[in-house]
Amino acid sequence: MSPHGERRNSDIRKGVKEDLQTDPPCHPRACAIQDCLQKHNYQEEKCRKEVDALYECCNAFYKEKGDNASTVSCPKYSLLKLKMKQRSQGV
């Protein structure tokens, strides 16, 4: 585990329910992005699966708590929807 306490990359897509229970919600996934960026000299394209995993967690967070919920680990719901749409279109 890294200093941020997140799981290994092989486990990154597992445990959405677990990551929703952390304080703040989805924090391990946000930390995984930071660790990945540092490891890959801030080449964002090499950390796509970590970003996707965070968005997956954030989407579940908003589904559970509502569109106006808030956590420091996630973008606002409207931005999350836009980012997820862009990623699905390869933008």
C-alpha cells in the first residue's frame, strides 16, 4: 500500500461499496490517481484506469446521496457527468 492507503491497481475497480464508506468518500481512488501521476511523471494518459475508477466511485456516491451531495474526492455531479460522457466518446 502507498502512503495514501489505497489498494493495489489490480484491486482498483473492486470495492465501490468499501470506498463509499471511507472518510471522505472515494478518497482511496483519488489518492490512487495522485500516486499514479507521480509514478508516471504526470503523464495523465497512463493513469486512465485510476481516473475511470474514481469516476465510477463518484457516480455511485451521487446515486446514493443525490445530485447535490458533496465530497472533496469527487467533482460536482454536473462536471462528473460531462467528464464521463467525454471519456466514453474518447475525448
